Amino acid sequence: MIIADLKGKLSVREHISEDFLTSTVFSIFDLISSKWFSQFLNSSTNIHGESLNIHFSKFKLIFWKSFSDPFGVEPDVIILLDKLLIILEAKFYSGKSGVGTSEDDSFLYDQLAREYMLGNHLVRSKTVLDETFSSFMDFKLLYITKDVSFPTNDIEESIKILKKYNIETKDSSKKIFWTNWQSIYKIFSNAPENELKSYEKKILGQILPFLEKRDLIMFNGFSFLAKYNLDKASYESEPLYYSPIGVNTNYWDSMVFYNQIIFSYRKLFYDILHQYWENPIFFQEVNSTPSSIFFGKRKRYWQNTVFKMNINQDTLIFYNK
């Protein structure tokens, strides 16, 4: 299915499907060395900023196992580790399902809270999900989204709801973790070639463009700033939005650049650079011919007169630490 996706054979619905994204990415983790999966899990943090920080020798993934009783949930993935159970809830374009409780608190709607309660139940009841991983001492809940920062509101809301069900805040806030899809791209794209087996290189050669196609990549700032020559007030030429595989070569050829851009500038980079696009520089100089600024995959964005007139502001706009 990855090849079909990369060749443009999937429907729009399939392209944005959470289930397709989840099954594809986590099936990859099941095929390659567990050290990459370990890096992914340990990229997650809780609301206190603490890393998951776990080590394991083996793992097993269970996809979409339904628990109709007592909590009515179907986690996207249940991860079985040595003595530890991780319930993973994955989101792409949608948010968590359900918010709050019924008026009398007799029914729990909040999806993360229900899955947390499930984790408690599975550990306390010593439920056997697999004969190889039959004894769990603890559990964690892992929330994965495409957010670029910790989804504090989502997590705090779930923690608050759990308190109504006698779950101490200090416990739930320590056990609910979050990471994003972009962390997977970062791990795979930075994997040293000498640490990859030949078959892993082939697999990553497909999963990286798969993630790029969904814009699930890390923004690491504009690297050309490191090459800014203060004496000459010039930059060494370098692509504006660089990635190891040239993710946006087709993006710059899009038909939208042949016409006036009629949508918000921030959408150009998929809501990653809110502060960047809201800088006053764009309201002063860009309104007339925005397409002339962006069009042409070889034209240097910062060479536009906008930046020549505001050269002292460039680093403030672009710099991303």
C-alpha cells in the first residue's frame, strides 16, 4: 500500500485516514530493529516534561482490539513490553473522541480518560492479552498527534475528568504521555546509515516520503541563516524549505503560484509557522503580488525586496531555535 500511496493511487479519504497512517507506520516498526521503536517511545513526554524513558528487549503490537465492557474503547495500538503495557491513541486530522461526562457523571465520554481507565483495569485484573507477555506491573497511555507542541488542553482536560473517578491527578499526570508523528520522521531521517541493515534502508526509503507526503516532518529552521555573511549582508544560496529528500519540489510547482494567493499565508507551511507568517513585514509589502514572491522552486525567497528593505529583521523572523 505504501507504493500505491507514493504513486498517487489512493483516494483523498485514504490519504487522510488515521487508520491507514497508524497501520503503515507501526507495521514498519514491527519489521525493523526495536532500537528505533525505543527511540520513538522515549521521544514522548508527560505534562511535567518527563520522558517515558523505558528500555525493553522485545515488544508486541495489537491493533484495534475492542473492549466493549466496561469502558467501550478500541485503542489504535496496544503495545506489550516487558512488564509494561502501553495503550496508544493516534490522531491525525481529528481530535480525541468525546469530551467530559454525562450530567450525573455516570457515563464517561472523554476518550483518553476511558482508555486510561482501561489501562488501570487491565493491570489490576491481570488480564492476559498474550501468553508471551502475561504479567504487567504498570501501564502508560500514549497520545500521538500531529501537533507541534504538547497538547496541554487535551491532556489537562482528561486529567481533570479522571479526578472525578477517584484517579489522583499526580498519578494520571505521570502516566499520560504525548508525542507527534513528526518525531518518527526525525528518528528515521537521522538514523546513521552504518547502523541500518540493508533491508531497513529500503524500508525507510519508502516510509520517509510517505510521511513527507502527509507533511509529518520536523521544521528545523532555515539553515541558510548559519551562512549569513554579516560583512556582505548576503546569504549563500540554499533551498528555502530544505529536507533530505526534497519534500517540496512539487509543492513549488503547484498551480496556486501561477495566480494570486487567496488564502492565508500561514497555510503555505501547514500551520507550522504561525508567528512567522503573522509578522508585520507581510502586511506591509506582500499584499500586491504575493505569487511573485513564492513562485519558482529555484528563486530565493529572501532575495525579494521585502527582505532587502527589512534586512535587520530577517534573523528575528526566520530564526528558529
